[in-house]
Amino acid sequence: MSYVLAGLRVSSELEIPNLASAPIHATRRPDVCIRRAAVQRSLDAADPTASLEWEYDGNEFLLNISNVARFLITPDEIVVDEAPQSDPGDVSAYLLGTVFGVLCHRRGITPLHACSIETANGCVAFVGPSGAGKSTLASVLAARNHNVIADDVCFLSVVEGGQIHCWPGVNRLRLWEDAMKSLGRDPETAEREFRGYNKYLVPLGSPKRPEVPRRLRAVYQLEPATEKEEQSAILRLSGSVAFEAVMQNIYRLNIAELMGLKPNLFKVGSTIANHVPIFQFRRPMNYGALSSAIDVLEDHLRQHG
């Protein structure tokens, strides 16, 4: 099976739902191969700062998720050793999350904890901590005919002249149970992201030209409005505040730092903050105010997207 993710052509022995498929070329080697094989329980000469779940020896990265799988990661290969009675959905969730995030860090592609939508001139990304409403926002925007090109993680590359390219990611949304119900979706008919975890997967159509990056035109940091703020508002961030809005949303930043990638990530964060407008989008967090909040956002997108 052949897929494309973050601009990389991926050949996989595992079926991976919610990834755009790619034609297999006999004369072109894949950028990344995913295969099943036994994986050792520990790496020799591993970093002593490693956690109980992962180790890094300067070349190979080992992720050990109990009752799911062991993943051995290099810049061009992911080896998967599934645990007995592991759930394929759990394996896929880690593969498309932390595992691919680590691989992209190793390849110089910066994963951002964000969802992104396509605009006429490129794309915009929405960042924020878990629970900030990124996927909920993307779901409503998708219902309003906006093309979602990445959910949860989008993948960024710095190109000549300071432009930032954003590659299409996984074509599904991850919604909490309360968001599903408030948006009129039935959790009982949806797939859970993890067993026993009340976050559900909502498939999306594959983005057009998944192998082609979009220029990043703006970043919106999602923040809840205060009790005194009854209306949504968008304001421009600058300087160190804009830089921090980027850096604190780099996906698996703690792992990347311990892999020695912090200097490069600072350069990427600085380039984004200096070349891409960063906004803070404040909105009431009740679902009754969501439609009017999206109206404010769409009006802003017409001006800045």
C-alpha cells in the first residue's frame, strides 16, 4: 500500500485509514517504509534522559506503548511490532501521531499541533492546547464548504525567502463526545480513536493534490473569551508573544528537544513569527455561540487568508 503524508511518499505493510493514497511507481523509491518485524525492548547506548516509553540513541528512536506496539523509527523507516491482541485503531492512532511526528522532526519537517484549512491563496492553521476546539472549529468550517487539509497535526517546511509551506495531513477529524453531540453527530456510529477513550474519528474527503504543499498565510491561536467578553474577537500578535504562540504548539516539542533539535526549532519558530501573521482568536466556549464566532472568523479570513 502506498500513501502520501507530509509530502512524503509512504510504502506500508499496514493498512492506514484516513491517509491519501498515492500511485506506486516502480522506478521511484518511497521516502518512508513502514513494515512489520520484531523490535527489541531496549536500545544500546540509549539516552539516559529517555522516558519509560521511549529511548533514543542518536540514530534510532524506540517508542514502547504497552498493549499496543513497539515502534522503531529512523528518518526513512518505521518498524512496527504489534502487541498480542492489540487494537488496529490504537496502532494506527500512535502511528499517525507520535511516531510520524518523531519521523518528521528527524527529517527537518516541523509538525505543528494544529488543524489547517485551505484558502484561495494557500492555507491557515489553528493552534491551541487540547480542548481549545481546533477540530470542532474545523468541523464547522468543513460544513461551510471549507477544505480541511490537516487535523490535529499539520506539517511545515521553511523554503527560500522565508515562506512557510504546509503539507496536507490526515483526512479525518478527532472530536470529543460532547462536540459530536452538539454538532449533530452520533458517537454510537463513529469509530473511537482509542479503546475506552471518548474521542471519535470523523472521516473527511482526501484533500486535492495531497502531494502538493500550500503556503501558510496565517496562524490563529485559539483562546476562550473571558466571562465579560460576550463576542468573539481577533487581534494581531507580535514579537515574543507571536513567537511563543508558535513554539508552544510544536508537536512533541519535549521529545524533539531531547533529540537535540531545539536550535533548529527556534529558527523555524522565529521564521514563522517573522513572516506569517499570527492572530489570537478569542471566542465564548459554549456551542450556542459557535455559529456567530465562525461568522467573525470567516470575515477575518476573507481579509487575511
